[in-house]
Amino acid sequence: MRLVVKIQNCILDGLEESVFALFWAAINLFYLLAALVGWMRWRLGIAGMALVGFVLLRSAFLGTLENPEPRYVLECFPVLLVLAGGAFARKPFGQRETPASFPPA
């Protein structure tokens, strides 16, 4: 009887941790999708390519390490948050979708 209770407690503890991990994975996926939408919506040109290139190169480098530390990944989060902010920003009234829509001087 005591063994059954211990096994049930272990299963419940593991379930809570799994739900917690899935919650954080869903938040991470939301940020990645929002960054992609923001990047595609604002078409940042060469600056956007540099930001995305930095994140991709950094991720590729960290993927080659046997045991990367979380502090090395923190440098990518500001880029991700800036691009994700573009998904929620409104364009000024009357502005076209392309950034080259400035009136001639």
C-alpha cells in the first residue's frame, strides 16, 4: 500500500513539472512567432537581416557546444523582443506597408 502511494506521488510530481515546462515552451513559441510576424510586417531591410542573422548564428554556435550555459543565450532575447514588438505596433495612419513610403522632400 505504501509503495502505491509513493508511485502515485511521483507521477503527480512529474505531471506538474511537465505542465510547467509545456507552459514555458508555449510562451517561448509565442515570442518566436510574434518576432517572425513583426519582422515580416515591418520589413526592416538590412538591419532586420543583421538582427536575424545574429540570432541564427548565435543559435548555431551554441548548438555545437556540448554544454552551453543559459547566460550565453540571454544576448538573443533583446533582439527577439524588439522583433516581437513589431507584431503589435500599429503603422501611422495613411502609411503604406513598405518602409519606402516617405513623401518626397
